[in-house]
Amino acid sequence: MEEDSPAGAVYMASLPEEPFSAIDVEGNVKGSITALSRPDGEGVLFTVMFSNLPKTGGPFGYHIHVAPTEDGNCTKTLAHLDPFLRGEDPACDPKSPATCQVGDLSGKYGKIPEGNESFVATFTDPYVTLKEGPGAFFGNRSFVLHYANKTRITCANFEAVSVGVEPSSNKDDCEASPSGSGSSTPSDDESPTRSVVPQNGAAAAGISLMAAGFAAIMFAL
């Protein structure tokens, strides 16, 4: 599990007006992914909000990718964030999120079902970090929304709203990584929390306000 994300760190990626690939609705998918460091520094709270989703081609996946997009070109985002070189096959098992690619958010927490005008999800992922340096840091990366056949629909770069404040570290020796290990994979015992709500527009607006209120409460603690 990744720890010590800076207190108060907030990153956000908002979709552009034009899609990268053709979609069967007017304009582009609308929405964003917001990432906030938890008060205890352990894991990152995500709020995912999409609307104007394609009517066909789902279920839709969304993933953190290695590189940022340039001028809306989603090909330049390269592959999924995968610092442990896990690969895409076999497919991510949501019952064992620690075994999935770090950037495979929809694999760990649920894809977007086809036929929903809007989609809102909130979940805590303990396998990423907002602390610069580790391979699981994604503040300088992007996310991509995909059709079920992996075609890239649209993408956006994460940008810092607040980089936060680095916490003082006083970890016990027993919490350190084993000596000589090049990398480690988080344990399945660290279960993330999740709330996924596909819905239509009016309900999505209400849930987004609830998510913002929840985030405010967390930072007040």
C-alpha cells in the first residue's frame, strides 16, 4: 500500500470539448476525475463524474496512463500506469485489486455500464500516491476513457489544484519494505472503499455535490 500522500493534495483531470474518437452523441463525453489525498496519507480518494456518454460500445473502461496527452492526442498517453510490469493479461480481478495494474481504475472498481447517460463513482485506492517520486505517482500523467474494444474515446491530463504538504515521517522499522526487494505489490488485505452510482443528469448533479461535501468533511478531520 502506498502511504504518505501530501496532506491536502488535490489533482484534477477534466475532459476536453472534442473527442479523440467518433462517438454517437453530440460533442464529447463531459466530466472529470478528481483525486484527493486522505487525511491519514494512506491512499487517494477519487471522485469520477462523466455525462454525455456514448450510447453504444460499452461497458466503458477508464485508466491512468503513463504519459500526459498532447493536444488531445490520446495515443500519446502510451500504456496503462503499471510500475510493477503486471501487464493487461489476465484481466484485472476486482476481488483482488492489489494484483491489478496500478492504473486500472475501472478494472479495480467497476466499468461504466452501457446505456447510462451519466456515471458517478467515489472510491479510495490505496495503490496510488500523490507523493512525487514513486512509480505509483500520477499527478504528471493522464487518464483515458475507452470503449469495450479498447479504442480510446477521450483523455485528459491531471493537473495540480493543490500539491499539499509533505507529512513528517516516523514509521517503525517493521513497516519498511524488505531489504533487497526492488519493488513490492500491495496486499489484498488492504480493501479499498467504493461507491459507484450510474444515473441520469439531475441525480448526477446531486451526487457530485455530496462528493464535494464528503471531501470537505475529510479535510476538516
